[in-house]
Amino acid sequence: MIRQFIYDQVIEALEHLGYTHDKEIIIEIPNNKEFGDFSTNAAMILGKENKIAPKILAEQLIKEFKKIKAFKKVEIAGPGFINFVIAPAQYFELLWQINKADMEFAQSDYGKNEKVMLEFVSANPTGPLNIVSARAAAFGDTLYRVMKWLGYDPLREFYINDAGNQVDILAESVELRLREIHGEKLEEFPFEAYHGEYVRHLAQKLNSQEGIRIFMMPEKERMEHLKDYALNEIHLMQENSLEKFGVSFDSWVSEKTLRMEGVVEEVLSYLAEADCTYEKEDAIWFCSTKFGDDKDRVLMKSDGSITYFVPDLAYHLTKLQRGFTKLIDVFGPDHHGYVPRLKAAFKALKYDDSMLEIIFLQQVNLFESGERIKMSKRAGKIVTMDDLLSVVSKDSARYFFIARKANAHLNFDLELALKKNSENPVYYCQYAHARICSILKKAKKDKVLPKTWNKELITKLTKTEELALIKKMTELPELLIGIAEQREPYRLTVFVEELAGMFHRYYTKYQIVNDKHKELSQARLLLINNIKNVLAISFELMGISAPEKM
RNA sequence: GCGCCAGUAGCUCAGUAGGAUAGAGCAACAGCCUUCUAAGCUGUGGGUCAGGGGUUCGAAUCCCUUCUGGCGUGCCA
């Protein structure tokens, strides 16, 4: 809010003085408080192109800024920085705006209704969701919420790979477990099959529903039946896990359905028409190296079946056909070799590959008592999302999952997530919210809390901590834009921790409600009420609760 | 081998428009509740920003290079 204002003033002053500003200047918050509330490097950056010494340019600009009431003090410092101190009256005005915006603060039409496709989780329908999926769910959903808040038109989509090899193996695994139930002795459970307990449960459930009847079906029909059954059950299981996590998808797209609609043939013909395919060793290849990939890729295997890539490419093309102008995929850490071929296909088909944006989430390591918990997919020993949620609350889990940059490994400390003190940032932040609620409640009971807020009250706020709190809140609108554009939800957790910390310190230092100073009390109540709102909005965007009592 | 990602305090991490003296939290130690929630606050110590070169008024941040770790490198999905 303020940053943009200062930026505009600088540009205006430059133009008024007849200087050019071809190079980008910055308005920043100095990390040393002695340098004021904001500072700009404009004079240093633009000195050269205007053939003037930075310090002289700075002096001239400062002369212009002296006329502006919003600035209490403007100074030159160091090699040509211009430091601004914002007038309290300006902060009061901003607080009043925040107050008026209420629970809609920082909402905007910034995104101009751009249709953005957010594809995330998209886990294989062959087992329960694991913790990397949980990370993806928290990440994608938070990004969705922020984009929505900023006036984009985002859609959350889950792509189900319910066709191909792995699904056959799933059906076979269920069949083996069924045979086990009926007393057949298995030599050894095949290495490639799915070993998880859930396969047994699926078999048991199916057995109790249909019993021996299954084995009376012809082989082919039976496998189809097992496939449909298992896929449907697992889909429901996954949807249920996500729901417990507070994540719902706007759309689920099935690979099988896509295939039935004939998109595979379409894509193959598009690529052939573009002259990008050839035959070698009984297989059909895509010459992706021509478009930046490091090797050519098989489209149709020598046995006549199709590779995963073809329907997936078709799927991405449907996103474009549906009018999305930005396709964001959130992938696990093991897929990055896959991107060049997707991008290559976009280029081959003359689509703008910059519309396709892929975010990689790095792996999640679970720690307990300082020990890393080992996970093994093969042995069915994965820690599932449900396992995690049975131990850790939804709030804690979501917070921890978004609290790191996407491309950094995430160490999830189970003990820490369970702690209920300041070591655990979730509680630290939620506690600030609960504390404020408690104060407001007491103020209401004591009849200090006014029915409606009065703008004049704000002028009672003169402490540096109070102005600093207002300043911090005004950062939210710009922060959210940064989060949406850089796809970096973690920055929201940094903001919330800072704001909560500032409040806790303020609370300890000053008494908010004091019978002897009614107006001051009311002004402070107005301030903390807005802090509460800003915290609640941030929590809402992260998908975690804003408790009124703890 | 090649490709992608990462390396900041003992630990987990900020430092996102290239800015001024690199910051938090935890852990360690010393304190604060007759007063609105102590799930909180205050203070102390702690750094070769992995190493080296370069770009420039100025680099943790950009470029090159070396080292270390993770992942990828299927006619798997």
C-alpha cells in the first residue's frame, strides 16, 4: 500500500524535474530502523543515465518530497539513498482503510479473472495418499486460495492415471489377496505387486460383498471388474483423505475417460502432421530432441501399447482447449526429467510453452525424536497422509507443509508439530489470534468496546510499536501479489509469524484496556481488532483455523 | 558421465526488485505472572553466507568454476 504510493511519488518527482527513469528503481524497507520506514535507491540507479551525481539528484528529489504531507522526514544517506519516515497521520489513514475493508482486506481484482489451471496431487490411484501428496495438497490449495483472493480465476484439478500398466497390476494384486482369503497358498507375493495392507482390505471388502461369485466370471471380465472396483475404492479413499485435510478439488479428470474419447489417436496424428514422429525398432518415436529434450521419446511401444506421455500430453492440450492461459503443474521430486518432453511437445505443436509452468516439490522427511523415519514404497511401508493426520492436527500439518519453499527438502518434525508452545509456530500464531479475541471479549463485557469505530480514535496511537504494527499490516496486499506471482505460499507463514510476534511483544509491554484512559483503550482495541482480522485472513488463505480460545 | 535442485549461527530456516552493521525461532544460560490468556515476554553468547574467481559505486543475492548432499537420467507411471 505505502510502497506503491512512494514509488508513484518518486516517478512523479523525477518527471517533474525532467529526468529519465529507464532503469527500474526499488522502494524497500531498510533492515536498519535508523534509516527510516522506507528507502529508495533511485538517485544511485538513475544518476548515470541522467549524467548527474547521485547525491545531487537525491538532494533535488528530496526538495520535491518535502512538499508531501505523508512524509514526516526525508533524508539523504550513504552513497545516495533517500530515506523516508512516514507521518503518523498517514499510518492512521491506512489503518482506517484496513478497518473499513474488514474481512475483505487485501482482496483485489489484480488477477483480472485470468483462467489459471492448478493441477496438483494427481497421485496414482493405486494406493493411499502419501505425505508428499499431502505437501502438494497444502501447497496447491494455498496457492489457489491466494489467487482467488486476488481476483484470478483458478481451478483445482486432479488427474487420475486410471489406465495403463499399474492399474492392471493393482487388479492382479487384489486378485492374489482374494485367492489368499479363499485359502490358496501363495508361493511368494510378486515383487512388482502392491504390497500394502490396503490391498488386503480391498480384497476382504469385495469378498464380503460378492464372495465366490467373482471367480465364476471369465478371466478377462473378472480383471475388468476388479480394476473398476479397486479404482473406485481407492479414489474414494483419496478424496476422503483430502477432505480431512480441508482440500477439495473442483475437477477430477480420468485418463481412462480421455483415452475412450480418442484423444490418444488425435495427439498421435497431430504430432505426425507436424512431422515430428518416426518409426524405429517397431516403435513410434517423438523427435523431442529437436525441441530441447536430451533424447527422443517413445510414443507407441513395440507391443502396440501407448506410453504414459501420450495421454498426458493430450490431457494438457485439453486444458488449453478449455481456455486456461496458464497451466501450473505441481509435481513430485521424481518427475523433473519429464518436463523437457512436455515442453518439447508444446513447441512441436506450435503452442507457447511458457504457458506451461511446472513446480517441483522436494521430498518430505519425517523425523521423530531426531530420527528420520524410513519409508519404503515397495514393502508397503509408506507413511500415509491418514497416518500423519491421525497424529498431527490438520492445522499443524498444513502449516508445516507450506512453511518451506517448494524446491527445498522439507523436514517434518512430528514432535515439534505436536508441541503446544512457542516452539511450534502454528500455536504461536494462533495464540495471538486467541489472545486478541479474549481481550475483545473482556472489553465488551466491561463496556469499553465501542459499538462502532470512530476514525478520530486512531490518533491516540502514538507508540512506535503501534505504528510498526500498522505498517506490517499494510504489507499484506503486496505480499499476496508476490506469493501469487512467484508461486510461493511459504511467505505467508513468515508474515504471520512476524505479525503475531509483534503483537505478543506489544501486548506484554502495554496494557490494552485501561479504565483510566477510555479513548486510548478504544484506539488500541481498534488496532488489535484489525490485527485479529489480518491474522484470520492469513489463516483462511492457508486453510487453517483461527481459534477464539486456546 | 550428463541434467535439475539445494548448501546462511550447534539445529530448523528468513533474508524475492543487487543496497547500508546478514536476521528470527529452537537449543544453552539468566530473569518476568496480586494487572486484558505465561501456548507469552526480556536479556546474554553464537557467522569464512560451502571454497575460489568475476560483473559494479555496492553481491548471501547475478555470472563462471570447484566441493558436498538430494533427485533424475525406462519402449515405468
